[in-house]
Amino acid sequence: MLEIKNVEKTFNPGTINEKKALNGINLHLNEGDFVTVIGGNGAGKSTMLNMIAGVYPVDCGNIIIDGVDVTKLPEYKRAKYLGRVFQDPMTGTAANMQIEENLALAARRGKARLLRMGINAKERKEYKELLKILDLGLEERLTAKVGLLSGGQRQAITLLMATLKKPKLLLLDEHTAALDPKTAKKVLDITEEIVSKNNLTTIMITHNMADAINVGNRLIMMNNGKIIFDVSGEEKKKLTTADLLEKFKISAGEALNNDRILLS
């Protein structure tokens, strides 16, 4: 479902601020893989997701989604393949629009816009059923403005919007990091349920080592723009946070020094 072949990216080349963000990344994901990504600040995690999404052009290498080479496609042309949820809960929804209007936007992505009633009774019923998955009572608040909801509620709706059209690839960029622990767990549980139900191929960046171990079927660790550790299946399930720290030390040649990861 995803192939990243020898992708490199350097920001501000030839200047004092030159930064090698990705250094020959290679990654292959099968359909239905749920991969968690962990690493320190500047490891290249978010840059990798931005390269997949087409936010920045790659310096060299190829990105292939479901057999289609999208390396040279602009961001808006890759959107039909992808669903994405960002760290900021305010990013993925339109605050001044109603819940049902936000869902309608997601449902009609890529379709022709016609002059007709905004949302019909059939669609409204579908959105109600969809919102029941969240178990947040939002199915009874279809006409509420999204801007009045909590961060966790907005992030849950963003997740629904990102997966409504069953994307080829779902990108989650620390999508629970800005939430309190209880709400973060709720959103993560919803994430696992939606991904499992729809068999979505998913990449989830996280700073939480426990989440990286417990969620998904595969874990990769990044450092200095490279993948330094890749584990899946039963071996992943047996990992502990102490194992991860030791693996980082062995692979990177230094101890992990990142407060957000260590404190998690």
C-alpha cells in the first residue's frame, strides 16, 4: 500500500541553517498495516509524513501509494489517497460550520458540486449512525457548531472526517498529544476501532512509548532522518519501554534524550 524508496530531504541547503531531515528513508507497508513511529525531536517523523502528503517535494527517491508513483504529484492531487489528522484539534474541522456540515464536506470530497439541498434526510441519518461510534453523544447535536465542542470531541470528528472515504493511507501526526490523558485514551480507542473496522493502512506518530508498543502491528523508531529500528508481530508485543530505550541506545549509539518521550 505504501513504498518509500531512498527518499532524502534537506532544508535550507548550502546555508548555515542546512538541516538533513531525511537521509535515505526506505519503508514498505502492506495493506492493513498499522505502524507507530517514535523518535526524538528532529528525528524526521513529521517530515516523513509531510513527504508522503506532498507538503514538500523530495530531493530524491520515490513515494508510491497503492501502486501509483505520487512523487511528483502536488499535495492537492495526493489528497484523494490520504486521510490525515494533525496534532492541533482545531486544524481538521471548520469551527463556524455545524457537525453535520463538516461531515458532509468530508463525504463529498472529490465529488462534483451540484445545486441541491445541502444535507438530505438520508445523509443526516447516516451521520447520526456514524457519530454513535464515538460514544460522545454527538449524534444528538448534529446542528451544533463545531467551534463549541471540546478539543477531544473535535479531534474525534476530524478522525471520522479523515476516514469517511476510506483512504488508501491514514496519517496520524501525534493526534492525541494536545489532549488530556483521559481524552487522549478515548480518541486512541476510537482510532483503533475505526482502523480495524475499515482495515485502513495507517502511520501514527507518537511520543508515548506505551502507545507505540500497544497500538498497531508494527513499530519503527527514527533518529537523524533514518529508520534505526523496525519491529512487528509477536516481537513487538513483547517489547517494554526499557527495551525501546535500549534499542535506541544500541541503534543510535547514544541514549535517548527527549523529555516528552521519557516522561510519557
